[in-house]
Amino acid sequence: MSTDLHDVRDPAGWGPAIDEAVHAISRGELVVLPTDTVYGIGADAFQPDAVAALLAAKGRGRQMPPPVLVPDLRTLDGLATAVPDGARALAETFWPGGLTIICAAQPSLAWDLGETRGTVALRMPDHPAARALLRRTGPLAVSSANRTGRPAALDAADAVGQLGASVAVYLDGGTVPGGVASTIVDATGPALRVVREGAISLEALRDVVPVQRLRPAPGPAPEPPAGPSGEGDDASPPPGTEAAR
């Protein structure tokens, strides 16, 4: 598979680049895209072979399914079921941005993200090129653009160096911020729970709706996750889904 690198730093000129990425996604190929945290590697969430290729490119198995990035708030109800009012209020307040919400997945959806246990982690990125692509493709399964165990790429060149020809199209948005990962809220239980604090503080969430802090399980302290520029979207995953960056 050949690898194409396309500049998407200027909205006035990124049309052909987005077209190439859309065509690659439709063919079941992989695309690297900038987000508001790190670079991501994306695939059509509804093509199981494409999702399997994404996991293979990263060197990982089905036990860590990728989160799904969405273009707008309306997509929430298309992909998730029984979304609590509180979770909806958080999405309305903090999307696009650094909030990932774990929901019960719509059981009728024809997708296979891996061992999700019936859940899906959803986020709307706050990056114009990423959202331009998502508006064309619809929901994408997206993980951090790196080989497992290596730091997530903060620029397109690093992504190329790690993933090479396994990706058909690289969208180059310049250097992305990196740093703080998204905050993850589990909306699948009787109460909303923060399972990872990140870009949005617990206090900010509680200004919108009541949210519980996840209590650590008794026993030895877990091994600390990777640092901010490491494989942060994969650290400390909640049950049934990869922790979305």
C-alpha cells in the first residue's frame, strides 16, 4: 500500500486532501488525522476488516477496542442507546472537546470494534480538519497514531515513522497540542462516573450534572500509565473499551 501525505493546515486548500482521505476510508483503508490532543489512526467503524487492520497496525488485539469519533451531537443517539439525560447535558456542554462518554451501544449496529461488552466510547474532537473529515465519512474508529508501547505521534512525520505503509493517507495538520488526555465519563451505570480525569475537571463536570469519582479498587496500587505524550489513550481503560484520547 502506498502512503500519501497531505497538508490540512489551511481550510481553504484542504479539500483535495479530505477527498483522498474519504476515498481511502470508503475502501476500508486507514487514515491518520490530527486531533485536539494527539494524532489518531482512523478506520470506518462499520467495516470490521478495517478496524482489524487498525488494531494490527498498532500491534494490538481485540481486547482493547478503539473509541469512536463523531462529527456532531446528533450522532450520539445513532450509536448509543438509553443515553442518560446527564450524559447528554455533558455532551452538549463539552463537545467538541476533551470529553469521552462511554455509553451502551445500539444493539442493531452492524459493527465489530472488538471486545466492547456492548459499550462504545464516543468523543467529538475539537479540531477543524478532523471534524471536516468526520462530516464526510461519519463515525470513525480512532486510536492514537502509534505502535503500542511507543509515544503517540504529535506530528504527521512521527506517525509516518511509526505506522508507515499500513496507513493509506496521512493528513498533516502540523504539530498538535498533546498533553492532557480527554476526561472519560462512564454513562452505562445508575450514576455517571469519572473513570479518568483529564482535560475537563471533575468540578467542571459537576457544575453541569452530578458526577461520581471512580473509587480505586482495594489492593496494590496499579502500575502508572504512560505520560502525557505516551500512549495515553490506551492507559487505564474502562471495562469494555479502550480509553479514548
